[in-house]
Amino acid sequence: MNMIYMLIGISILLALIFLAAFFWASKSGQNDDTYTPAIRMLFDDEVTEQPSEKSDEDHTSR
């Protein structure tokens, strides 16, 4: 029976430690943007347009 009381006490202490860690993380701004990181891999890299070289064959008159 003593073991059950000790395990209950340890589990409550552990839960309070995790609760304190959660509040500390929230207060320090760890969870400010929860939407963008989830879809960041879907964003395309910025495409830089390169000037296309037009040859004389493209501008032939008909």
C-alpha cells in the first residue's frame, strides 16, 4: 500500500513539472506560430526569372 502512495506522489510531482515546463515554453514564445511550420515544406522556393535568350530563328518573318 505504501508503494501506491509513493507512485501517486511521484506521478503528481512529474505532472506538475511538465505543467511548469509547458507554461514556461508558452510564456517564452515557443508556440507563437503554429500554422506556418506545418506547411513550410509545401512552399515553393523563390523562382528567379532568368532573361531568356532569343535567337534569330525566333524572329523570322513569314
